[in-house]
Amino acid sequence: MTLAQLRYLLAIIDANLNITLAAERVHATQPGISKQLKLLEEELGFQIFDRRGKSLERVTPAGSQVIERARVILSEAANIRTLAANHRRDAVGEMVIATTQTQARFVLPPALKQLKARSPDVSVRLNLFSDAERSVSAKQDADVLIASSMDWPQTADLVVPLYHWRRIALFPADHPLARTEGPLTLTELAAYPLIGYESALGTHASVAEAFAKAGSSAQFAYAAHDIEVIKTYVRAGLGVGLLAEMADVDADLVRRPVTGLPGCSAYALLRRDRVARDYVIDFVAALAPHVTRRELTRGLQPGGLSPAADAPDWREWRRQVEDRTARAAGRLVAA
């Protein structure tokens, strides 16, 4: 039995039993994978898959147990390679970030800039998702998950608080709401169709509940994944945008705070069952200036605790990150 055979086995599972697709993903040939699968089954003395002709039809009960343990073996093999790379101080590799479009556009750039300055040979791949369901699959292949929620994630993984944020309303300068002053109430917003991210509108029950508690019914009209699409719809007069306060707003649009909506918290999630590369920890430390690198390292240990420091609000977080980025740039220039 070899690690390559186990890797091919999992590739078949992840490709929904399509050997041709599995071969493409692991840069092997279909005959080569089929041969290694046959050798593995011969060594085990039973079939991992039921077959229909030359096609794989389903996983056998015994095969399910093999697959479960194969994932553990390959995960630990990857952890050993990571430990070795960290010991060698080898700052070369790829960092995979699972995150949303808002985080990718408006939150990550300063930390990515620090990463590039400190570890120029590390490439970054973003796996973008738009809702909680898709975040589960995106997390599986990611080194770090950057997301937001109203409820703190219940998980065995390390969750690092980043910042707290609230939603804003967005509308054209000639909109009736532009004639008002101060934060908008949910009663005022309920008079207009709402446009926003999919995760923040119809699929986010707490937003609808907040309107209901205020005695109003929200009109969820349009949902999109792209902020530019939302801005276009707002300009077209299709409704009022409902966005995260982190999003930049163009000069022709008016942004206004909203009272009555629940706040959200952004966080970084690191898997405790996976050894993190040093540059991944550096990246998360850059995103969380209120948390020390030592706290992150300790928190990733078995039985480790999440950082005790509470996250600042969005404006204070941005100020802290900008200060840290400036100090880091100054140290690089001095060096």
C-alpha cells in the first residue's frame, strides 16, 4: 500500500467515482489510476467499489472504512510535510483562503500586502463562497477561512475574532431617503424594495425577524453576489441597497447607518487537525492586530483556547491594521 494509491482513491471519491476526472485532477492517467486501484484491492483482499461493467457504481461498506482512514493518513502525511517546511523556514508554497467577495475586496488586501512583503514566494488562491452552506465545502481545501456571522461558530477549530460590523443602506442622491438625516429605521426601509447580498437578504432569517420585531415587513427584491451589480441596481432605482459597512461606496451614492438590524462579527478559522504553515499564521496575525502570534500558535495546539481578546469594531480594526502595516513597511525599509 502506498500514499499514491490512497491519494488516487480519494481523488476517485471526490470526483464522484469518475476515474477520468480523478486522473485529470491528480495529473495521472486513467489506466494508471485503474491499475493502482486494482493493486490496492488485491492487497486488501476485498473490493472498495461495486462495479457495473468498467464503471464504478458505489462504495462498498468495507470500502467506506478504508476511505475514512485514508483521509486521516493523507492528512497526517501533509502535516508532516508542513512541519518539515516550517522547521526549514521554507517560505515557499501556496496559501488557499476561503472567503466571501466582501472580505476579499475590502478586508484582505492590507494583510496580503504584508504577506507578499514578508514571503514573496508564497502564492495565494481565493475560494470565494456566498453563503454558509458553500463555506463548508470551501473550508475543506483551505488553509484559512475568513467569514462573518451573527452567531459565533460552534466548532472544534480555532476561531479568531477579527472585527464587529453593521449594515448600511445605499441609495442615489435624489432618493426620498436622502432628504432625511441620521440613521434610518427599519420602518423607513420597509417602504422600499431591498437589494443586497444573497446571504444578507432572503436566506438570512434574522434580518427578516428584525423587521418583523419593528412591526414592518421587509421587501427582499433582489439578491446578488457582486457589489457592483448591487450598485448598478441601486442606481437604476430598483430599490435600496443593504450592504456591509466595509464596502466602499461611490461618490454618486449615499450611504446611511441603519438602526435595529443585528450586528455581525468577522472571524478567521484555522483547522486544528491541520498543521499551519508559518506564513498562514503570519497572515492571520496581520488580520488580527489585537491578537498575538503566540496566542495563535498556542490556540492551534490540541486543547488550545481561542484568543481571549474581544474584536474591535470595523473602524477601529481598520485603524489598527493600517498602523501595523505602516510599522511593518518601516521595518522592511530599515532592514
